[in-house]
Amino acid sequence: MTLVPLEAISARLEPRKRLLGLDLGEKTIGLAISDRRLTVASPLETLRRAKFTKDAEALAKVCAAQQVGGLVLGLPINMDGSEGPRCQSVRQFAANLIEIAGFDLPIAVWDERLSTAAIQRLLTDEADMSRKRRGEVVDKMAAAYILQGALDSLGRSPPADDAGAP
């Protein structure tokens, strides 16, 4: 499979499959899962980063267990809209999943600007969570924030048509 535009991902999903959202950090990968109707994202877990092959194996297990049909990766675009080295790293991770790990799922990216900051603020101000507890949940919550943004966008978009008809 290839990296696809977000608008095309739902058309490439098998029926009743879900999307897995990823917040790729240097030390962890936050995971979130959608419902089968692709309307609600829920935090799932946080994986400790290892070598790429171990990360890919862990993701493959999650995809199989959760009946995932596609991935949405958070893309850390700069505030001015430009893409820096972290965006290149996310795109390379996606390419490696496809080329090296042989992932046969559609993969899309979604602008994740301010997702971690928004979650940190929510957990601090509204949930009054300790620093230790925030550290345990922030990555999977950020992944849910990213995935929910993508799902909301998909809900507003007309379904993609492979034939290209309007």
C-alpha cells in the first residue's frame, strides 16, 4: 500500500475496519483507535520506541488485535506551515512501514500542530493531573486528538470515488 491523502483513506478501508492514530515521538509512540463507524477516537496505549523492526512488529500486533484497516500519523508541521526535519522523520517512518515492514494498509498523515500542547493544558488545567500521571497518558491522548481531527475532517468530506466522479 502507499501513503494516501486523508480524503482517500476511508474508501480504501475494508468494511468494519478501524483507523489507528499514531503520535510519533522520539521515545514513545502514542496510539489511538477509532470506532468502526470512523466517528470517535479513543486513546489506546503508549509504546516505548525501540529499533524500527520492533516498533513495526508491535504495531502489526496492535493492528491485528484491533482489526485496523488504516493508519493516520500525526505530522508535526511548523506553525508557519512549513515542514521541518520531524515531518521528514514521520514520512520516512511511513515509507519504512510500507517498504521494510511490508504493511499492506493505507497510511495517511494529519497536521498535528499543537496537539500535545492542547492535551498537556487539558490534563493540567481541567483534569488536575500530576506530572507523573500526565507523562503516562499524554502520548496516547495526543494520538486520540490527532485521530479525532482526522475523523472529523473525514466526516465533513464527501467519500472519495476511485472513478473520480463528482
